[in-house]
Amino acid sequence: MAYQLYRNTTLRNSLQESLDELIQSQQITPQLALQVLLQFDKAINSALAQRVRNRVNFRVFLNTYRFCDNVWTFVLNDVEFREVTELTKVDKVKIVACDGKNTGSNTTE
Amino acid sequence: MACFNPVPKLYRSVIEDVIEGVRNLFAEEGIEEQVLKDLKQLWETKVLQSKATEDFFRNSIQSPLFTLQLPHSLHQTLQSATASLVIPAGRTLPSFTTAELGTSNSSANFTFPGYPIHVPAGVTLQTVSGHLYKVNVPIMVTQTSGRAGILQHPIQQVFQQLGQPSVIQTSVPQLNPCCLQATTEKSQRIETVLQQPTVLPSGPVDRKHLENATSDILVSPGNEHKIMPEALLRHQESSQYVNLPGVVFSPQVSQTNPNVESVLSGSASMTQNLHDESLSTSPHGALHQHVTDIQLHILKNGMYGCESVKQPRNTEEPSNIPVSEKDSNSRVDLSIRVTDDDTGEIIQVDGTGDTSSNEEIGSARDVDENEFLGVIDAGDLKVLEEEADSISNEDSATNSSDNEDPQVDIVEEDPLNSGDDVSEQDVPDLFDTDNVIVCQYDKIHRSKNKWKFYLKDGVMCFGGRDYVFAKAIGDAEW
């Protein structure tokens, strides 16, 4: 089952809005809209795994960390994302990360 | 460039996959194909309107239409132009050669279904007011997103002013909310050149002269931008404009492009109403003066656009050093001394020979005042206690530490450990931010307060813009 992790993205939100408009105009049913969203979850997971190849490095100051239900949530300050082609600086960033391994386990000391 | 920014391509592929994936679902539900197309169009439009991807508009479905009408007199001129008039918009427009222009006796209409529009060198354009300008270097007009209602006017800013003014009407069937703005391509440097005053005609220009000027002008993308607002203004009355509505040309190199665009758009917006009115009317009369003023303003803005954008950032001079600080401090000192003297006078009600009371009360005072030794009566002690209370209000911090007599308690003192409380940020506010990364983690490692993140398949959103990554490695210190 694909993660519903990417539902809070621009692409996903715009799809949601489009579906809402069609539902309001009664062109599609809510059930069908739900099916479309599920299809989106599969597509975005697949696309990210297969079609994206770039790498990013970053150095940050960690403000807070939270680990609950196998989901890590970090709040970072003064983030500097470094890619091959560009550098992006942000004051505050929230990272929500789900387990990327089937039998995943995080290591701490 | 997909490698530079893979987000638009990725998003487009995701949209295609989703649409294809639900096509069967729609068919099973008995829903028309048109609904699916509407969904796709809506989705793409919303992604386009968001700031998530800047390059998404390149293949956008919506393409505004506008018509360029060229006067008959221009045809002969263009026929002699060395460059052919090729104005493709995306991939759907046919190319227009000068031969085609010459076939029609009346003004030619060219419809552009969309962006981008490439105006090659040698094209002569006329603005609404009838002034003629010649494009000296190739110009690319692309569509920007999210700038509804911004006018595109200052063509004279970019072009060489030539010839007699003539009435040229241009109809714009549909001015879309998305305005036209010339942007510099990432892959090519697009610069505009204004001819130097020596080349500009001082008076009425014949067609011949125009032809000659055309042949003399070399298309050179490497030419630097020069704006001669004075020359243009001088020849305003005796010049022609070519109206290419909805076009704004950035007169500067790509480095300062966003700044110039903002300047141009800001100045161009002034002429929006004016332009809309003059769209289908002859550009003469009362509007001319307004256009004149606005042109001057626009030209000046364009000339100093890049500089002016940076000028407001002049660092202000440092504020004056608070000279009065010293004076205030001295005043405080004086006040303390005065207080000491007054309390000293008040305390010495029992005369000399006072010891313990002086230690409590006079702890903040000069040591000399504690010379007195003696026995203190109970009544005097009470008086001293009252005095001490009043004084402790002023010197509470120092007195409390020296309080050896349990009966002499400072009434008002700071709550214990009041300075130990650390104000904590509200948790909801802490986690509430627009900059979010949703991803999966391979490994999260911590060693004391050093963290290491091994993330993958992430979508980042910073300030509305989207980024993606396959792998992300980070170091953090907590």
C-alpha cells in the first residue's frame, strides 16, 4: 500500500481542489474522487522512486524531534540545502518522514 | 531543462499517469471522456497558478490569443528586411514570412494562439500611439503566471524609433489575465538594443531610410543594452509606433531580469487603463500627452531599472550614538546618592551607638556609616524596621542577602527561582510552518546531540516552490 504521505503537496492539493469542483458540479461522485486520489498516491510514490535521481545535502540546527508511530517529525532551523546546481536557505523547516524500509528500524545511541 | 529542475516534468508525468489510471474508472462509471479532460485541465491550471513550478507553463494548455495588425505601409518595408518575420508561439503557430506580408493589400492580421513568442531581428513594430519601432535583436516574449492585469506597454523602451506616425489599429480579442512579459531565456541571452541617436532619424523618415536602417542594423545578441530616452522623446511626434499589445520587453540581461521585470511591470501598470482605452481607437488626441508622460516615466524606469531596484537598499547611516546615556547614568548615580543621604538622616533617630540596625539598613551604603555601636531599644528597633522596609524597596536585592535578623524580613522579594523558568514555544506554533518536507527515511542516527539523516523520495516545499529529491543526507546538531 502506498504511503498517503504526499497528500500535503501542491500537486495533491490542486488535484483535490479540481475534484471538489467536479463533485460540486455533480460531474463525478465522491467515490470516484476517492479512487482518483488513491491512484494519485500510487503514481506519486512510483514517480518519486523511479523518475527522480537527484541528491540533496543539508546542514541544520535541530530544534525539535519527535518519533511516534514510526514517523519522524523534525523541526529544523537555519537550514541550508545544497544540491549540485543550487543552494537554498530556509529559516525553518519541518520534516515528516515515514519509514522507507519494509523492516525498518532506526538506530540511536 | 529537466536536469536543472525536474519538478515540472515529474509533475506532468504524474498527472498523465493518474489520468490514464483513472480513465478506466471513469469509463466504468459511465462518465464522459470530456469530464476527464476537464479534470486534467483544471489540475494543470491549478498547478500552473501555484508557484510550485516556474517552468510548468511552457506546455500549458491555455494559450491567449492576440492579433497583430501591421499597416500596409509596413509591408514594403518588411519586404526589404533581411530577417524574415517569424513569430511562432509554442509549436502551433505558422511562420509568417515577409512574402506573405506583401501579398495582402490591407493590413495583415496575425493571430498568436499562445506563448512563447519569438520576435526576430528586423521586425518593425508599432505601438498604439502610432510610433514605429524596429527590433534589433531577437526577442522572446513568454508568458508569466500570476500577474493578472499587468499591462504590457513600453515597447518604445526597447525599439528603435523610426518613421512617421501613422494610425494603426490593433485589436486584441482577448487579453488574458496572464500578461505577456519578455523574459530572458535560460538558454539564450536576450537583450534589446536601442539605436544610438546618430542612427535615429532626426525628422520624418522615408521608407527608404527605414530600409537602409534595416540593412545596416546587425543582429547581435551580444550587444549591450542602451536606452536613449531623450532621443526617443525628441522624435516622439514624428515617429511611428507599432502596436504589439500585451508585450513587454525586458531591456536588460538575465541577471537582473526579475528586477527589471518587476520595475517594468510596475511602470507598465500605470498605462494599463490608457492602453485598454486606446486599443481600438486611433492613438491621437488627449491620450498622446499622457502617453508622453508615461513613456518618459517608463523609459526612465527602464534606464535605471536595474539600478533603482538595488538603490533602495542603501544602507542607512547608523543611528546617532545615544550621547545622553552617560548623562542618564550620572543622573541615576546622583539619585542613589541622594537617597543614601536622606535615608542616613532618617535612620539616625537614635543617635550614635547603633550597630545591628546599621548593618541591615546600611548594607548598601558607605561603610563609614557603620561606625556607630550601641544598644537598640525595642521601640527604636521597630522604627528601624519600618525604615528598613522602605529602604529595602529600593535596595531589595542587596539587603535580602545580608539579612541576619529573622525579624527583619523584606516584605517584597522576587519569587524564588523566578529566573529559572524558560519560556517554551507553543508546540502548535513550533510545528506550524509553510516550509515542509515530506519524505521517507532510510536511517536516522543520533550520537549525543549530533544527528544524521538519511532520507529518500522527498518532496520539499519552500515558500510555495516545490523541489524533489531521491536521496537526502543531512547533519544536525541539537
